[in-house]
Amino acid sequence: MCHYTTTPVPFQLKLENCTLTDENTVTVTFNGTPNYYDSTVLGLSGTGGNDTAVGIVLGDQSGQKIALGSPSAAQQLQNGANTLQFSAWLDDITRGWDIITPGDFSSVANFTMNYQ
């Protein structure tokens, strides 16, 4: 069986006008509708990918998977502007035993930031 995955696509969360007192790091917890087979990744809706066979994996600045509902590794903050680095990629959750179809799809992720 084949296992299909895409190249990670970087994305950023930009923070502006940060004034730090005691908190100088932040973790980010992503949530959304999970994949049917794997609740640690985002599920898809639409006509592409077979919405249960494929999920969106979220990763931290080093490319390590961040499970839905779990905090990312802490990222250092400074006064002023900060850019938090993440990535996302598609992954064949069923490891090839389900058909992946081309087409359009979407997914929504919400996030919570915990300053420490």
C-alpha cells in the first residue's frame, strides 16, 4: 500500500504591539472538525480528497505534528511584533486503503493562544 502526503505549506500568525510583562512565551492550540479516522488532524469537506481518507495535518515551526486540541511547543516572544511559524499539509489518513479523489475541499481551524 502507498502512503500519500503533500509538501508542507508554511503559514504565520502575526502578533503586533506586544507588551510583555511576566509572559514571554506562547503556545497555540488548534481546534476544528476532526478527520473521521484520525481525530488529531482536520477533516475536509467538499468534493476532493475523499473527505474521510485525507486530513490536514498542522505542524509547528520545526515541522513536528501538532495534534488538534494539544498545545504547540512554546515560542519565544519579544516586545513589539512577533511572527509565529507553522505549516500544514495533506495526509492520506487511511494509508492507501481508501480512494483519494481530485476536487475542491475546505477545512476551518480555530486557535487559542496561551501566554506563559
